Amino acid sequence: MRKRLYLIDIVLVIVVISSMAAAVIFPGFGARFQILPVYCLMINFFLSYLSIDLESVWKALKGHSGQILAFTVMKLAVLPVIIYFVFYFVAPDFSTKDDMFLFNQGPTKGLGSVQFHDYNPVFEASKNIPNVGIFIKQINLFTELLEKAGPDKAQDMDPSWSLPVGEMFSIVVYGQLILEQAAFDKVDTDVINQIFDFMVRDFARFALQIYGMHNTKEEQRAYCKEIMLIKSQGDDAQYNKIWQNYVYALNGEYAMSE
């Protein structure tokens, strides 16, 4: 038996969809009401068990099994896929205009559970830039070091050992952020190449620090040695070009406040 779609049903659908959209577009405002749906669902779930006619439920299942199955598949399988691809093609991975989320993250707890975005696609897209390609080789060795010869508890607790490891990790993150922003700003690839020139050298320098620690294991030294021996690709003409066009060109552009 088909039922008519009443005005109140249409209003309900509009309210639900618009509230979801508002929470996505204005997350700061929507966060204030984040806990309310949970409480409402708990109350609704409790009330739904106060009076249940199992015979009516069975009749509904038998009489409308096709519709129930169709709605279940739509809700659990089809709709999530549709939403995923809509946001995949419409919404950007991140915004270059709104950085307020950096200052509106609430209490700083649970940082150990934070997972960083996969850096591989970003680096792979720029691997044709010489020093980016070289830096990728260092990253792969560093990843292998952590996976196969990672620090033990004593090394983790030793700041002189863990600090250069953290520096190397942060260089990878900075490299990803630089490449992402460079794609938006259409930065000259020569500039990017010169940036990664010193990043490759910095990465090797921190590997040298780990290599020289008295408590570094031999298998760890082997990886550090491979990272250290990877050199950036120098280009004097390119260096002079960046110096003249991007650095020296700023001479006189800034003045100290009086």
C-alpha cells in the first residue's frame, strides 16, 4: 500500500538535509549541537521499546520485505558511495582561504591518535623535479628504517636520539605542505627545486647525528649511512637565477618601523 507524501514529510527532509549542510559549511557553529543527536537517538531508542507489537512487526516484514531490503541497501551501501563521490569531485582536500580550524581544535588531547594524510601522492606528482625525486629516495629509506630497525624504548626516551628522528619526520611533513601550496600558487619549479636542495641536505645532516650516537644500533647506522650518501643535485645557474629574481629583487622592499 502506497502512502502519500505529506507536507510535513517534505519539511522534515529539508530540515535534515539543510542541518547536515550547515554543519559541514559552518563546523564551528555545528559543533555546539554535536551531542544533541546522540541524546535524541538514545531517547527515541528507549521510547521505541515501550510498546512493541511483535505480530505487527512480523506482518510489516512479510508484507513489505522488498521495500525494507531496498531502503536498507540504499542507506548502508548506495547512499554512502554517492556521498563519497560527490564530496570527492566537488569538495577540495583542503582550503587555502580558511585556516581558522587551526585555532579552533578544542583541548589538545589524543594527539597520539592523529594520522597524517598520505604524503605519497603529493610527492609523486612532483617527482620529476630533480631534488624532489632525490628527497623521495631519502623518505623511502627513512620509512624502512622506522619499520625494520625502529628505535627501542631506551632510544625513545633519549631526547638526543629521538629529537633528530622527529626533525626528519617534520621535514617530510613540511615538504608535503610546500608542494601542496606550490600547486595552488603556481610556484616556479626552479624555486621548488632549490627549496628541496637544502631539505635533502638537512635530512642527511640529521641522519648523520643519529649515525654518530653511541646508542645507535648497527642496522640503524646502515640506513643512516645510505641517507647521508644521497646528495642533492646542484645547479649554479638555477641558484643564481633564484637569487637574482626572487631574493635580491626584494632588496629595499621592506623597511623597519620607526
